Amino acid sequence: MAELKTQATEVDPADFIASVEPAGKRSDAEVLDGIFRRATGVAPYMWGASIVGYGSYHYRYASGHEGDAPRVGFSPRKAKHSLYLLGCGGEGADARFEEYLTRLGKHSRAVACLYVNKLADIDLTVLEEMVELSWNQSFKDWPES
């Protein structure tokens, strides 16, 4: 089986965030870090080259594919911020997120991601509620072993 590309690393998340360009994305990343820290109660670590992750879980699918992933996280990408929240993605999204998504503001989404151009486009209080919901649900879906 192929080795997973996105794995926890020893890179300091603060160093990564400090290196984000342009300055507006870096400022947003600092705000996101604060939101995720408050919602989860844990310090982050880096996953791969650009994902700031909080907590982790081990998954195994019926196909036998397995690995580790952050419970929640974000990546300040050049075009849009990618926000990794379990259950709020595309088809099969957890219905509990629908109410939050209607109040969040301008965003798009995929399987387990929300995409946001800039934080000024969204309600940060709603985002923090969504991070907390995803964090808590992750322990039900993927209990620690």
C-alpha cells in the first residue's frame, strides 16, 4: 500500500504561519489558529507542508486503507483557505451543519472541506461553533483507542 503524503511533521506551526504570504493570508491564518485553539483546547501541529492540524485520529476503511489524520484543521492556501471539518462537506454532509452553513457567509465546500476566500467574508463566531461541533463529533465517529 502506498505511503500517505499527509503525515504529522516536526515543523512548528507558528513558524509556518509566520511564513504565509501574502500578509492578509498570514493575518487570517493567525485568526484561524486562535479560533481552532479555542474550539479544540489543544495546540496544533503540522500535517504535511501546509495543513495546521488539531488532534488526530486513526481511520480504517472497509477496503483496508488506513492512516492518521487531524481531527480538524486548516490550510491557508493561495487562492482560498481550506478548512478541514469532518461532516460538513458535500454529499452526505451531517445535517447538523446545514443551519451553520446558512449563517456562515460566503463559502464553498467539498467532501471534508470548507473553502473561504478571506475571513472577512464569513461570520467567525459561526465558524468557531462549527469547529467545535466537528471536533466533538470526531470523537464519536473516531473514538480514541
